Amino acid sequence: MADRQYRRQGAVVAAGVVVCVGVGGCGSGGAVLDDGPGGERERVEVVRGAAAELVEARSAKARTSMEMASGGTRVTIRGEGVYDFRRQVGRLKVLLPQDPAGATAHRPITELLSPGALFMKNRGAGVPADKWVRVETASMPDGNLVTGGATDPYAAAEVLLGARSVSYAGEEEVGGAEVTHYRGTADLRLAAEHASEGSREALAAAAKGFATAKVPFDVYLDDEGRIRKIRHRFSFVNGQREGAVAVASTILLLDFGVAVDVRLPERDDIYAGRIAEE
């Protein structure tokens, strides 16, 4: 399968969704194999080409998870929805975990992803239930790679444009599809230089706002070079705590070509009042 891929080369919590629980590690295990197909240059080109393959695929269903760990306690925020890679728009329902006191689970937050902006409904914090909150992604220190509790699937793919080192980690199966597993590190500054207009400013903001511009990743590509699963490990500085906070963001993509109808809110549907601090 990998041989066929080579032939196809060609404020951190500003939105209030992610609650940082401290400093923790979200590393990934597994050995790196040295006998994979192609050299590192070819592997880098294959991984950097994954975003373009998603555009060719048009759209997909997406499942997301964002993990934070502290003192043996792990918090996971999950999301599910659809994404249109050509328009770079998507819709997710993001489920926040219960708070440490065991209070009733939060209502799912509906998020609309678009180039340059994140829209949220059921945001809480004094926002009327029928109104959307709009946040400029370039204004977020993390470029909304973490803030919304889910990483924009296309932005996640474009992080790979900054891949500098890539290792072959074997053949596996994800969602019923045979995939090639690659592991490596991407540079957000390089990714921003080569990203599409819709992601460029957000990735540039993340390169400056994270504790480091280097992002370790694991990506699983199918026979057509499309991402079936991608996992990033981000590190950022939480202003309320000392040191860097580690977050692992995972996205699963399935049902490529699915119909996607995402309509962004009209101006009158966007909340213009003050958002209460939580």
C-alpha cells in the first residue's frame, strides 16, 4: 500500500471550551520501524501531501477527541460531525466532561468551523441559547488547534505541511481500512508558510503561542493517501499555571464524500454582548 502512496506524491482558553487541568504527558508508544518503504524524503513528501488528498476526497465524517492529563486524572473532550475540505467548513457537536465535583454533564456545544473563525452555540456563560459566539481563530494564541476542544480537521492536516522528520511505523487497520502508520515531528512555522489562506494566520498564531513550534504527530494514511486517523501532541503555556500543558488531539475520518451542508450564522444570530467569565 505504501508503494502506491509514493506514486501519488506530486488566551489559550479564550473561547472557554477547553479547561486546562494541569501539566501532563500525552505521549504515544510503539516502536518505529527502520525497514519501511522509501527513504525519509519520500515519507515526508507523502505526509505533506495528505491535506491535498483530503481536498480531492471532498468531505468526510469526523470524530474528535482531546485529552489532557494531570496527577493521574485524564480529561477527554469528544466531538462528532462532518467536514467539507473544499470549503474548509465543518460542523461538530462537542461534549464536555463532567466537572471534578461530578455535576451534571454539560449540554453539547455545537461548533461551526470556517476559515478564520469559530462559531459556538450552547456556549453558556450568559450567552442566550439561540445565539452563536464568534471567535477569530487568528486571535487565539493556539490558532484554535486546542481552544475549541477539537482541532479543525483541515488545519490538522495542514500542520503536516511542516513535517521535517517522518518515520515508518508499520501497516495497520483503522475503521476497516488498511493504513500506513507514520510518526514524525512538524514545525508550525514551516506549516504556516505553506498552508492555505484559510489556515495560514491560525497556524502562524499557534507557532508563536505554543510553548514550542514543534508538534509530534502520528498519522495513518489509506491506500489513496487520505488521512484516516491523525494524532497531534501540542504543548502550550497556561497563564494560570506554571510550566507547559500537554494536550493530545486525535481525529478519525470516515465516509469520504458524504454530503455536508454547513451554513454559517447570519449577523443577527451572533451574540454581541459580554461573555461571563467561568
